Amino acid sequence: KHDEKEEGTIGAYKDNIITSLATSMLNNRYAEKRNEADAPFLVAISQEADFIGPKRVFALVSIMKAGDIDRAYKTTLEEAFRIYQHGYTAGELERVKKEMMKNIEQLYNERNKTESVNYATEYMRNFMTGEGIPGIEYEYNLYKQFLPEITIEMVNQRMKELIIDKNIVITMTLPETEAVAIPEESKLKQVFTEVKNSKLEPYIDKFANVPLMEKKPTPGKIVKETKNKELGLTIWELSNGAKVYLKPTNFKNDEILFQAYSPGGYSLASDRDFISASNASGILGEYGAGKFDRITLSKMLAGKDVSLSLGINETSEFLRGSAAPADLETMLQVLYLGVAEQVMDDAAFNRYKVQLKEIIENSKRRPESALSDTLQVTLAQYHKRRMPLQPLDVEKISHKKAYQFAMDRFADFSDFTFFFVGAIDLKKVKPLVETYLASLPSLKKNEKWVDNGIRYPKGVIKKEVKKEIADKSTVRLVITGDFEYNKENRFYLQSMMEYLSIRLREQIREEKGGTYGVGAWGRFSHYPHSDYNINITFSTNPTRVNELIGDAMNIIEDLKKNPPTPEYLQKVKEIQRREYETNMKQNSYWMENLYSYVSNNEDLTKFLNHPKYIEKLTAEDIRNAANKYLNTDNLVQVVLYPEEKPKE
């Protein structure tokens, strides 16, 4: 703990930048440790922040593996005291300066597109803590002035001011289980003193400043171009068979969103290889790109606005990412390396296994997991591809099979569809698409997903789960059925859910006071089987479970008999109008809908007809949807109770 700092002056602003540089570099070192094959912790971070009243804190926080608490605690301290003793390297500072400058440049570039919530939170901090708000133009110029002036000595001195050996508080949150030994207070103090007084080796910055790609791939071609003027779309067909949808917008000045998919996914894996194939996506998440591991890649991308992930779900393999227009080529280079030149990374796989085991173990300690697992297997009728992972299952994952399956899914781009939405200059994007996308391999397999027969159960199923929890119960009600997938049915189901959510909140939360919150949502899918599920969930006192379930069912039955009043219909329409108006100015909304309509083979123009659906919506439409979809003859009800279920 330390005293509050000055706010609202130019000197204080520079001090804040120095502190941010210092904590960011320590966080980078923690990230590097976390990426070791035998990482001592799952996550570790440092931060300097407000605490209580006139006090601030410099905090080190780590999420530890239950069986490795001592090593994780010691390593968290060691990395901080290593900096206290030896300081940072010039390369580390230079990379973080680039990152910081890129962040402020983005804010500056988007200054005329800043959302109201950002202003509101800034005004609040100004009122609460005296934080200065001179405006982004002024702040941008301060960064341009101060960052070149800040030396490694200044940052190292700041760390010496933050890492002090007084006013220290050490806390640990641990599961109550015999499998985890609770450290003695004296032991925690002893380790702290030992680390502080030990002579630690200086950090070695392993980083070779080499280009991402030594040689660019041989470009392919755009063989056909079509336009959709109504949607403002340009569609390119590539020489390798892939398609590219491009939607230029002016919503953000410095944002391009990217997404791509191909039909297949791990539905194509055999039952024997399913565990490996279904974990391939998580393993890929630990990889870097090409021959570069994740930490090296992050160092190479310092100062660039680039994000990219590869994944495989049940019915498709996909890519998602974003970039500033100036960094789009870099993102596409990372994409190319990740799918066409990806090297098998054993350290990444070992790291994934350790983390997955810890996630499973932690999940087993949470009573809510027993509820969600029970619901999951019940809804899937105990299908072997829907069983929750157990610790022993982790050992069944074959890195070789997972890697080979993933690379096979990304070996044929003839059936891939790419989407770009945002600040796109078509003339500049065209040669990038030809170089990095049209050059990707094409095998023309023409694959699609496989229906492995997972279906919702028929009838009413009620289950109780009892766990050692506080005096609280959680209820999940799920109504299921087949679904004719089209725009009209989706709209009517969503409208009905909007009304149902309002009624549940009013009666169960506000009138009955039975819960702090009740949630209701509807989901539908097209592939591999067209179906829907409607979820209602709330937590309450165990003695009121049956009462509130009865209330929810009464609301459902009333909705099936009586259409909404004009006032409620107007509420639903206003919510829908407001959401649509806001969403149409978001790149993410356009991306979501383009992806959804194309992947489901729907007419794209229906996307723009949403306001017409809203205006034509009637109370009878909502009641009809309730009768069609709120079929309580197909209901799964799971309730989580304390170990000793009370009498109602």
C-alpha cells in the first residue's frame, strides 16, 4: 500500500505513463512464464490502482494450480524482485512503448466515433479521483512528447518505488478440500523474505528481430467480382475456389473485422479420435504462427493492432480476427503462417493439458458445474460426444492426432468463405487478398458437416442436484423442439422471448421478490439438425423453488392464451427498434449477420427487412409463437439444492 498520487497535472500524467510502462512489462514477463511448458501458474498480473480513500496499491495477483501453490507464489514474487534487482531491458521498454503509442493512436483516430459510455466513465473518474480529462487530442500530443523522453532508468526507478518491503498484505483464496494444503502464515512470510533477500539471475530477452515472412507466397487471382448495391457488398471469387465478402463502412476509422468458415468441423472426426479432434481448437489457441511460438509472435507484433484466432467447432472450421487498416497485411501474414506453415508445438500442447486439467478440477469444486453438466448430458440424451470431460480424458488427447486433424481441416480453402467488414479500401485490400488468401491450398474436396444424431429428449424430465452450497437454489428450465430455420420464425421466436422476459422479470423478481434476477433466452440452430431451445433460469431460496417454477409455468400458459396488451407490444417493438438502430452502426453486427445469412444459405436482402418485421408485428403473432414454441410437453427441469434439501 502507498499514498495517493497527484492527479490532474501534466507531471502526474507523465508519471502515470511511466507506471503503466512498468506494470505492462512485468505483465509481459508473467505471460512469458505462463507460456512455459511447466508453467508455475495459470495467470499472473500486476497492477497499480486506487484502493481505499487516500491509499493506492501495487498488487501482484496470480491464479495458481491447486497442487502447485508454493511454486506459483514464489515465482510470482521472484519476477517482481528480479526487476527490483536488475531492472528491465531496453528491448522490453521499446516494445511496450510501441504498444502504448498504438493504443493512443487508435483512440485519436476514432476521436469522432467515440461512444457515449467512454465519455461517461471518464467524467466519473474525473469526479471521483480527480483524473484529468483534457481531451484525446491533447493526450495524444502528450504521449508523442513523453514516450521518447522516458528512459529505462525512469521506469526501473518507478519499480523500486512500487516494490517495497513494508505495508505488505498477502492473501490467498483456496478451495476447502483435503487435497489442497493451506500454507502457514509464517511460511508465506518466510518465502517473501527469502525471495526479497535472494540474488536472482537477470532476465534474458530472447527475441530476434526478424520478419514474419522471409518470402511472400505466390499470389493467386480474383477471377470474378460481383456487387450487391443494396447491402454495399463486394464479392470476390478467388482462383483457389474461396469466396470473399467485403463490406466497407465508416462506423470506425481504424477497425477492420475479419471472419472465415468452411463446413466440416469435428463432426467429421471418428468416435475414436473425437476427444483429440474436439480439443484441437483449444490446442491451436496455445500456438503462435508458423515457426514462431506465442510469446515470440506477441513480441513481433508489438505496436501493431492485430488479433487472429483459428478454431474448430462441431460443424465448421473458422478464423476470426481484426486489424487496423495499416496492419491488415500483418494479420493476413499471421493467418497464412498459421494454416499453411504451422509447426507442431509440443510446449503449447503440454501447457494446454495442464491448464485443461486444472479447469476441470476447479469446475468439479463448483456446485454450479454439477447443475450445468447434468443439464448438458440430459439435453443430449447422454450422447458420447456431449459428455463432460474428466481428468482422465485429458490423457487420452493425442497431440499428433489433434494437430493432424486441425491441419487437415485447414488444408483445403476451396470451400472457405471470407468476410471483411470495416474501414476497407478495396484497391488496397485487393492485392493482399490475392497474395495471402488466393494463394492458400485448394483440394476441392467439397466437404460438409456430418450429423452424428444428437437430439433433444422428448417428454418432461425433472432432476435434482444436491451439493454443499449456501442456502440457495438455482433453477434451469429448458423447453426444446424442432425448428424450421428461416428469418420469419427466428424473428417471431425472439419477439416472443422479449415479451416473456419482461413478464418473468415483473412477476418473479419485482412482484414476488423471489430472486435478484431471472433470465430467459431462446436459441436456434440450423446445422446439423434444425432445432431450438428456450431457457429460463433464476436463483432463489430453496423453500421457494416449487412456488416460483409454478409462477413461471403460469406465465407461459397465460401467454399462450392471452396476447400481449398494446402497452406490452409497444415495449417489445421499442426495444427491437432501439437495438436495430444501434446495431446497424456496429461493424460487429454486420459481420454477425453476413456470416449467419451466408453460412445458412439465406437471402441476404432479408437482413435489411428487419424494420418491416418490427412494424408488422402484432400481439397475435407473439401469442402464436408462444403456442408454437413454448411446448412444455418437452421440458427439462434441473434444480440445484443444498446438500440438505429443506422442506417447503
